[in-house]
Amino acid sequence: MQKTAICFGMGLAALVHCGAAQAQSNVTVYGVMDAFAEWGKAGTKAAPVKQNRIQTGGANGSRLGFRGTEDLGGGLKANFLLEHGLIVDTGTPASSSSFWNRQVFVGLSGGWGALTAGRHYSPLLTHQDTFDPALSTTGYGSAYNSGVMRFISRVNNSLLYKTPDLSGFSGALMLAPGENVTGKTHSASVKFEKGIVGVGAAYGITEGLDSTKEDKSIWNIAGSLKLGSAATLMAAVQHTRNDSQTINVQDNRSEFMLGGTYTFGANELRLSYGQGKIARVSDSTARHTSLGYLYNLSKRTALYAAVQSVDNPNNTGYRGTNGFTFDAIEGGVPAGAGVHARAVAVGMRTRF
């Protein structure tokens, strides 16, 4: 373990030195540190639970990253990115399965767009994040992060093509063959954003996991409308098919989200309401509500606070069989069926 840490430190120093000594390679070291205190109540009807904890990733996931480009001439560039996610409150990696557990890819870009290979955010998630009024789609207060609405996050062994901006139109296409290990995943998105209007659509499909699993698909249509220079309204409609991927289980879902942001000076208000229902199952409508506030101390550092709640219905559960969980990075107190879960958080995020 000590040798590994020393080798990593030496490699980091060498990479930073290389970026400083050879400016043409344009290597950048960057990161996010984010931590918050949370007070929540959930559990079950018979055994309600209160939990106070220090967490990470409320506004943005904490990470250490390296980004680089090389000009190959004729408008062609070579690009790479490596990101390590970490848990600030414990100093441990965000994933025990891999060190570079966020995005990791390499590829080429030019006037025709960008093509990269590695581990990427799915176009579905990027699309959802564009039209999500919460602090971030995988952060505190998001209907997606709550489990009331679904998403497909990062995809291993994937090829990703992004188009250039074409008068407000842009798109992305991802293909991941699965390599006979995790099943196939493909995702795509298209967006038009110009002036006061933004609209887009995206999907993600995971198939062929094994003979006991059904193919899962998520389809999302979303839009935004700017009201002057300060306010933006957002909405999304989503359909999730075979959510649990278990054969012969009724788990198709209809989901939607409404919300908005309001900015005044260094202040940001973010309001979100999300709802999800299992098709043809009574008393299965879960409702998520959140209100967030962010104060920008500078371009890099912000303080934030958020309150959120979920009405978890009697005939459904979220995050497997445990019901609702407030944070996706580290599991919080789940809410059993029929429980009204609620929590409040105060935190800080800084970028470097």
C-alpha cells in the first residue's frame, strides 16, 4: 500500500512537471472538493430512524482529474481525461472497484466533432443534467438522484461521438458492446439550445446482461425557457421500461419533473418537483420535492443549503427493496413503503 502511494505520488509529480515544462501539451490538473452536513428522518413506519451525518458530493461529486490536449495540426487534436472520485468525509475512493472511477477516455477531435473511447457519462445523463434545476443530477435535491426518476450514469468500454455545435443543434451517440461481461449499452441525445429556448431528447438502453434479466430502457424529453436574465423554467417527461430488469415483474414507470432556477447577484435558488409511478400498480406514485440555495463566494467556491422530501407510497420501493435513499454516493437511511422521508443539508464546494 505504501509503495502504491509513493508510485502514484511520483507519477502525479511527473505529470504536473510535464504539463508545466511542455505547454504545447496543455495538461491541466483540476478537482472538486465538496462536503456537507445532513440531518434526515426516514426508516419504516414501525421503526422511524433519524440520522445526522457528514457527506460528500452535495453540489458536485468530489474528484481529482487530469485533462490534456495535443494539437496535431490541420485542426485535429488528441485528447485525454482521467478522473478519480473520492469521499471527502472519509478520504476513501468513491468506488472500491477502480481507482479511476469517474470518467476515463482518450480520443480525437476536430471540426467534425469528437470521438473518444473509455468510460463516459451516458448521453442520457448529460441530457438529464442539462435540464435539471437541482444542484446537479447526481447531487443533493435532484429527483433523479433520489430514485424517483431513473438514469444511466457512467458506461465502461464505450465509444462516444459528440457533434460540433451546428447553429444551436448538437448531439451525442454512445455504443458499449459489453464484452460479454456487463451486457450492451447504447445511448444517444439531441439538443437545440438558442436564445431563451432549449429542448432535447435522449435515451439509454442496457440489454443482454444475462438470461434472467430483461432489457432496460429510459426515454426522456425535456426543455427549458429563460424568463429574462434571472429565471429559467425546466421540465422533463420520462418513461422507464423494465426498471428492475427482473422477468415477469411489473416495473414499467412513468416519470416527470418540473422546476426552475432564479439567480440574483451571487445567489442561486433551485426548486424541483419530481414524480414517478409504476404502471398499472395502484398507490405507487412517489413524489420528490426539493429547494436549494447556493451562494457563490467566488468563481470557484460556493456555500449551499438544501431541503428535500419524498412521499414514498405503500405499494412501491426505491433503490431495490429498501425504498428511498437521499444520497446516491453513500447510502443513507432508506425509507420503507408508506414512509415520508425528509432531510436538510448545509455544505461547501470548491474547485481548483
